Amino acid sequence: MSRLLVLVLVLPSLVAGAADDLVAITPERAKRAGVTTAALAETKGAAELRLPAQVVVPPTQIEVVAAPVSGMVVVVRVAYGETVKKGQLLARLQGAQLLELQRGFADARAEAELAAESRRRDESLFADGIIAGGRLAATRAGERRAALQLAERRQALRLAGAAEPDAKAANLSGTADIHAPFDAVVLEANAQAGQRVDPMTPLFKLGRISPLWLEIQAAPTQAAGIGPGDAVTVAGCAQPGRVTLVAPAMQSASQSLLIRAELASPRGCIMPFQYVQAAIVSANRAGAGGWRLPPGALTRHQGRSWVFVATPEGFRPVPVKVIAESPDSVLVAGDLPDDARLATRGIAALKAVWLGLGAGDGK
């Protein structure tokens, strides 16, 4: 009989409490119940959205080193994943085409020397009045042609990575050294000793590793409220990155949105192609009335989501619409003033008082 009486007394209180817009609770009782509050402006900035990401090298920082001529790879000095310095030897080629380039350069150099000697002789003869000016002009033109041909053959040797043969000794090596054009990491190493290659066969793919990109996959609801400039942190990296792109279209294979962030100083904390957890701290509002809050600030009742806004008399439950949820944050939309303070802990105690399961003004 006493249990029935208690039930009859509680039910009216439950209905009345649910209909009341104000949770009347003293500050002392709220403190004892573990209720804590935070300014709305602070909660939206502190919430993090953690998502998986892959580290990639920006395409503008990747270069392919190809075989300049046909030949055989005789030496390979680096392998995949190694860090190389500018000018470091990557591989060495050997082949008949390199011999032809060196011989062609030697011939062009001899022709240039002969043309220069002819020009000097004709200048002397012209000064003595022995030859006409037309012959001197033709000799000078021949010297210029020989100089251009020599420059062409020299550039061909440099592009091939072959050394210039000595002018006094017949030392045609037929080899070419492939050097790193800049400080980089070896992203691909296709060259193998003993391999025969044709001109423009890719041997190495090199990439500059600063800065690096994070490619983050997010559901459309998770991406809501994220925009360029938002901070992105990765465990172990001292400096945060920044969001540079939120893709306007979904990826067909994964049905997710691509969020791209750039880490300006990633050395020592992440590596290309590594999978990491990225924490996005969004300071942007997801449209009018959009806020990113800690999950503990939210409660549910009668199929709706609510937050408790602090007032001088206690706390007022305010309905909100959940846009996206994650273990670290919840994105909501609702009529919340910018200067509001929300209850972030002790929500269960406030809900109990709201529903009439406790006396809000009690000691």
C-alpha cells in the first residue's frame, strides 16, 4: 500500500517537472551534484573531431627521375624510403649511346677550336689587307656555328649525366651518373642493377617532405561546420596544421567527403603514406545556430535532444537538433545565445530534477 502511495505522488511530480521550462536548483546543490558549466564560446572552440587520415606528398613536390638515354643500370645507390640530399648519386648507367654523345662532344670541341683558330688567322690577314672583309665575316659566322654546336653537345652530355671527355686523352667512359635534383625522400625506386632501360624510363620518384598533406575522410554530417583555416593536430607533431580544402563533392567509392589539411613542419612526426588520427578543432559555425559541443552537454528526452542553459534561477532546458556525433564532440543546431553558459557535467542530476525525480530547491 505504501509503494502505491509513493508511485501516485511521484507521477504528478514527473509530469509537472517535464512541463516546467526551468530547473530550479540552488548553486550549492548543483555543486554537490557535480554540475559544471562552460561558456558556449569555449565549448565550441574546445571540441575536437577525430577522424582517420593518410599522409600524402603534395603533387607539386613530386618529381620523376628518368633514364636520359638507353643503356644498362650498372649501379643503384639508394632504395625506397631513403632520404637523399641534392646532388647525391642515385644510380649509374652505361651504354653505347653515351659513348656517341661523348664522341660527338669531342668532335664539336675540336671543330670549335679549329674555327676559333681560323677566325684569329683571318683577322690577322684582314688587318694586313690580304683578304677581303667578306671572308672574315664568313669565318666569324663559322666560329659562331661551331660554338653553338659545342654548347648543344655539352648540354646533351649534362642532361645525360655523362662526363666531358678529356681534351688530351681518349677517355670516353660511356657512363652517366644520375643525381638527386633536390633534398627529398625516395617514394619509388624502380631501377635495378643489370636492368636495360630506354630513354625516359622512370627510375626513381622523389618527393619533398615539407610540407605534407593530410587527406581525411569524413561523412557529410561530420564535415558540417569544418572549413578552411580550422586547426588540425596529429599526435607527436608540435605544430598544428590547417584545413585547406573541404571537397564540394563526395567520393563515389567511399561515399565520403575529402578534407585536406596541410602540415607546414612535419619532419620527425609523420611520414608519407602513413595512416594517422587527425583531430580537427573547428572554430566555424555550421550555419545559423550551429555549435560543436562536448558529448556530455547533451541529454535526450521524449525523442528530442536538449542542453541545459544556466540562468540566475537555475538551468533552462533548450531543445537542439543533432547534426553530427562523434566520440569527442557533437554538432548541434539550435537557438543558443552567444553568451550562454551550458552545463557540461552533472547532466543526469539536472535531468532528474527537471523530470521531478528530485527537489531542485532543496538543500
